[in-house]
Amino acid sequence: MNRPTFLCIGAQKAATSWLDHRLRQHPGIWMPPFKEVHYFDHVHLPEVRGWTADHIPKAIARCIGTHLKHRPKKPDLDYLRWLAGLGLGELFNDDWYLRLFDRPEAEGKAIGEITPLYCALPPEGIAHVRELLGPIRLVYIIRDPRKRALSQLRMTLQRRYPKRLLGPTRSEVFEALEHTPIAHRGDYATYIPRWEAVFGEEALLYLPFGLIQRDPAEALARVERHLGLAPHTGWNKLEQRVHVSRKVRLPRSVLDPLRETLDEQYAFLERRFDRDFLAQL
């Protein structure tokens, strides 16, 4: 049975959707038809199960709808049967996860998936990844801690108040900040050593977020080299952004305390990476 040979583990609000859209263009890569499988975090992060359980059936339904829209007269019944089967029976066990990659078109290719929340897995979750998948390759996009945190906060506000033309009130911003796991999603100081302890430094490719903005072709070339793939020359829409959060004005009374909570992350990044890498965050 096919198994993933690579994972992109994060970070949230660091262009993982952009990477997902681009990697699907590579003829040597195969990924499930929907981004963010959320298998390992569902198993090892109980606090997310309230919404990850609903994510899979909705994702499968969207994929079926998309397929029927594009192939209304000649649908691929085998593909639809496989998709529907992923939503039946017991979900979120090892057998179910591996069935996500059980497609003939995946044979002989680099097989992977992108779930940003994987970066936050506890040690036992990372050990589970290693036990099930072996010595795979990992991609971790690193974004400036403050910019990443603000993007996550704006995304939360946009989801809570999608039709608010003037944006959220001051109290609503503070409420969202209090209930948004910003520090949890961007804790490089905790997560990077955890993953390196199990997989080793050589298994991880760290991509600075700014490189994707400045030179997306070079960012993809680094991924190709890391995965041992031949260069692809047919990329399109390299500079097209994906899932951009709406700009929301945030009061300074929010920004200053947020900056202070991220001091540890900046200190860690300065110890772990060189100046050239840091300049591209």
C-alpha cells in the first residue's frame, strides 16, 4: 500500500495553501484531492477533535461535487467510489489514513500531504508519524512570528465576522485574541527541536516565508531538491496568493502585548538560523 514520502507540517498562515496548489502541478508528486487531512493531530491533539471530525466528510463532499461538475457526462466511478469509501466506516485510524493514498496514479511518485497543524504534535504524535511512515522528508515554512500571529488573528476575525464592513470592535478583537491559539500555532522554539529529535535535521527543509514572496520558483526548486525530484518547468501562477486574510485594523494595545509574548520565538530563531535565512522571513 502506498505511504506518504513527505509531509508539509506548517506553519499556519505561512503559505502552505500556496505550496499545496503549486505542488499539485508537479508530474512527479501525488497528494490526496483535499488539503489538510488532519489525521495525526486528530489522534494526538484532543482539543481539535470538535472540528476535525467534521472536516473530512465536508472535504470529501466538496471533492465529489467538483469532480461531477467537471465531468458531468463521464464521471470516474472508481474514483468516486474511493472517495465515498473514505467517509464510511471508522475514520482516523492507521488503515483509514493509508487508504487516502491508495490510488494507482500515485504509484512511483513522491506522495505527500500538507497539514499545518502537524507542527504542534506532541512527542508521541511525532513518534507515531515515524512508526507509520518511516524516514520521510518534511517541509516546514517559517514566517516572521509577529506577522504570522497577526495573520492568524485576522483570519479568526474574518471567520467570526465575515459580513462586518467596518471590522470588529475593540472588545471583539481582544476576545478573539484570548481564544485564538496564536502562541500554540507558532511555537517554533518547542516544535522544531521535537521534530528534529525524531527525524534528524537532514529530513527537514525549512523554507523562509519571504523567499516564497520574493522568488517562488527558487522556493519550489528547494522543495524539489529536498524530495529528490527532477525540476519541473511547467509551473503556472507562481505569484498568485491563496487564502489571503482581509486587512483588519488592530489597536496598538493589542500589538504591543502580542509582540512581547513572541520574544522567545525571535530569540530561538536567531540561535537556530543564520542571518541570511532570518532576513527572508
